[in-house]
Amino acid sequence: MVKRTEITSKKAASAASKVLRDPSSSKKAKSSAGSALSQSNAPSKVTSNSAASAASKTLRDGRTSKSSKTSAGSTLTQRPDKRKR
């Protein structure tokens, strides 16, 4: 198993915090933001399948804010690789 060393940057963590505090943010955006925020100082944590799916849907939705997309991108960056090496 490949050791993951990515952590959420301060900019992405701040964006995730904004998404979580915004009452108009979607459930999917909040799910991916929560995942990104939980990995801010934990390089051993990886994104779950459900959080990765929510982040992907958040990125594809044209109505999401810049903060939502920033935190969703961070969430997907910390996803384990699908291919086996």
C-alpha cells in the first residue's frame, strides 16, 4: 500500500470551513468539505468512497461556489489511487 502524504492546505481548509458554515451549501458540498477539513493535519487519512463521490458531483455542478470547488478538489486529491501498482 502506498503511503499518502497529502494534507489539506490552509487555503482549502478555510474554504471548507466557509462551506460548512454556509446554510445555502448543498449536502454534497458539505460532505466533501467535512472530509477535506478532517484531513487538514492527518496525512494518514484518506477520502472515503462516498465523500469522493460527493466531491466529484460538487465539482461537476455549475452552481457551486468557488469555496465548494476548492474544498472538493482537496478532497479528491487525497483519494487513494484506483489502479494497482
